Amino acid sequence: MTTLATGTESLTRDALTVLQPGFTGTSAPEWLLRQLGEGLTSVGLFGRNIESPEQLSALTAQLRGVRPEVLVAIDEEGGDVTRLEARTGSSFPGNLALGHVDDPELTRAVAHELGLRLAACGVNLNWAPSADVNSNPDNPVIGVRSFGDDPGLVARHTVAWIEGLQAAGVAACVKHFPGHGDTAVDSHHALPRIDADLRTLHERELVPFQAAIDAGSKGVMSAHILLPALDASLPGTLSPAALTGLLRAPREEGGLGHTGLIVTDGMEMQAISATYGLERGSVLAVAAGADALCVGGGLADEETVLRLRDALVRAVLEGDLPEVRLADAAARVRTLAAWAGGTAAAGADGPPRPQGDGIGLEAARRALRVTGAGGHRPLTEAPFVAVFSPTANIAVGGETPWGVAAELSQLLPGTEAATYGAGEAEAAEGPEAGAPRGPSRLVDEVLRVAGGRRIVAVVRDVHRHRWMADALDALLAVRPETVVVEMGVPQAPPAGSLHIATHGAARVCGRAAAEVIAGEGAGD
């Protein structure tokens, strides 16, 4: 543990205040409670910290027993990215489903109910929604997390989501500024680059962020992306041009005029840590204009907190970080904590929110795009569900279940399922380059296990995965009566005797699709 020089107590408190660390376990470890007593003002929660609403309420009460005004943050987008329901799948569809319906009142109602559930558990800051315009359909990290590829549509639903969430007393933190939608690289693994010019940036990426700021979003999360038209050398999270010159600057000076909190995306992500290092990257982020450092998705211990605290204090003492900048960042964190006040804590003392699907299932049903329903005969016997699964997006997490099998088994008892990945898809090549491929080992295995049962093929972003598209084509050539459920971004032409695009893989999306397959519902 680093020993700081005497007379740095104020700096130390400010340095702790700007950190938003995570931890392991479903109750607060002793070190976290100790740091809250020393000045830590924010705590980040992940799926590993949550077992049930009752347990989460007890955890947040434990935190507030030490620091009543603590900001308890979570990454709860609903849909594919859920922490509240990481073990079961979300009761709410995600952004793409809501954008497909394009009813802002529905989006507002979904976000409000989600916010009420967060507040009832003592959570008062949500690192959501995603305001990214998914202009690149091959984007590996945004996809269904975006409301769509039209800036105006994304803007109006971003505003509705923020309004619904904040009306429940939970602060929104819109992300990933200045826009992660036109990337082909996941910043968890490397530094993405967007070569859009400034005009495109203002006409596309920034439209939803400006709308979010005008609607009063309490926070904005920065993205670890390089946008040379804005800053040729530094990614957004570390760029004064992005955070101070664009996001913070007043409208009359060409900026977006954000006066609330600026939070970084996870600082352990390789786009930052692999190039700049965790400590130096954190100092550069605060110097650039960030107010809060999100850390703890991977590094979740006291040593990391103390390393970052000490790095910030040393940077001030050595002249690399203006003391007034650190003080300003800490003050913004405390201001948001004061706004949140006892909102979430009061919610936790009230009656628990009902955990049924309600508005979420209604939204998921409306979000379905069903092709071939006219000739579809509802299944009356248990099918075999073949799940063609890509590698899990880190933001989504690999532990959250998805698909339709669990929901179909409730409607058609005896439903069985198996999951297949790229490793099983070793297709036989045609006689020459570019020739059609024959049935793959994957399809042979699917047919063997399915036997005479009807097959339901579940895919996710089939347009981004050649092995998946080849396997699906081969399966349909042999079993054209196969039902296809696309739970990612629908791009490929509908295939199968019945094709259902759910626009997301939340549990309620699976339920809505299962109802159609079994003849209990229909999409738009």
C-alpha cells in the first residue's frame, strides 16, 4: 500500500471520489466499506454481485450504512445487456426492439419500469442507454444495443429512455460518446478507429447525444475510440478535444453544452490499458475532462483502487494534473450524489417492484417481425432447438442465457436443445474456390440429434458469421420446414418455413417468438 505525503488529505479524498470501482461477491467486502469511509463516493455493480432483488437491496443498504449519499452504479441496458437478470435473461427487450416498434411512449414506459426496479433495489446511477447509431451492420459490440441506424430515430428513443429512467429517480449515463456505431473493432480488445469527417460526425453520431444532453441526461460515458477528424492521436476518453472542447463546451462555442457528469468506459479495456497503462490512462482521462473513472469489470480489488488513487494524487503533486481539474471532477460526482440523494434508498424501503414481464413482454411481442406466418402450422409436438451461437460479446457476458428453448419448453413440454459454435462448423469445401459448400459436420450432428422432430434454428447476427450462414443454408436444403429465429440484427433475407426476427435476445424476446411458433401470438 502506498503511503502518501502528509497534507494530501483533500487530494486523496478527491481522488477516491472520482473512482467508480467494482468488487466481487454479493455482499460488500470490508475493504470497500473502509474506502467508502475514506471518501469513495461511487460503487459499480456487475452481474457477479447480484442474485436477487432482495439480496441487492441488502447490499445497497450495507453501502449506505457507511456513506448514505453513495452513488450505486450499474450497467443495466435491458435486453442483451442485463445485470439485474444476468442469470435468467431480461424482462425487458433492448434498444433495437424498441427502435423497431418506434413508439417513444413505449420506450419511455419500459425505461421507467426498469428504473423503478433499480430504485427499489437501491441503485441510483445507470450506465445506459446506448445512444450509438449502428451505421455499421458488422459492428461487433453495439448491434442490438442500438435503437437503429437512423440518427433521428436513435435520438427520439434515447430521449424517451432517459426521461423514463430519470423519472424513476435513477440517473442516466448515455453512451458511448462520441459514438461507437461505425466501428468494426470491439474496444474491449483493441482501439477502434472511425474515419468519419466532422460533418458526418455532427450529422450522424452526435445527433442523439445532443438530444440526450438537451433532455437533461445526468451523465455521458466516453468511448475508447480514435476519431482522427476530432483528435488524431488520442482516443475519446483521453482527448481534451473530445471531452472538453466538444462535449463540455457551450453550444454557442460549437460544443454540446453538457454540464453533468462525464464517466469513462471501463479503464481496464485493452483500448486504454494495453496502450497507456491503467494509471497513466486514468490520469490522462481526468486531465482531458472526465469526472469519474469506471474500473472493476476485471480488476475488482482494493489494490487497484489504491493504485489509481495514488496515481491521481501523484499527478497533481508532480504537475501533470491540475489540482483544480481533480477538484472539479470530484465536485461533479458529489453534485450527482446530492441529486440522487435518498431516491434509490427510499425506493429500497418501499414495497418491492413486481418482477413479472408486463410491459417488457408487450414490447417484445410488438417488436417481432414475422415472415411466413400465413403458411405456418403451429407446432403441437416438442421440437428440437439448434442454437447456432457466436462468441459472446464481452459487454453482454457469456453467463446470460438466451434463445427460445426455455420458453418453448413451457409451451411444448419435452422441447430439447443443443448449442453449436464455429468449432463444429467444419464444412466440406466445394470442388473449386467459391463453389457452394456441402453439408457441414454441424448440420450432420443437428440432423442426427433431431431425428424426426421439427427443427427450430436459432441464430444471432447470421450476416456477420460465414460459418453460421453456411450451416443454416445446408440445414434448410435438407429440412426446408425448419423454423428460423434471428435474435441479433436482422440483415440476411428471411429463410425457413417461418422466420422470426426478435431484434434482440432478451428472455422476453424468446418468449414472444415461442408464442408465435406454438401458435399463441403474432408479430407486426
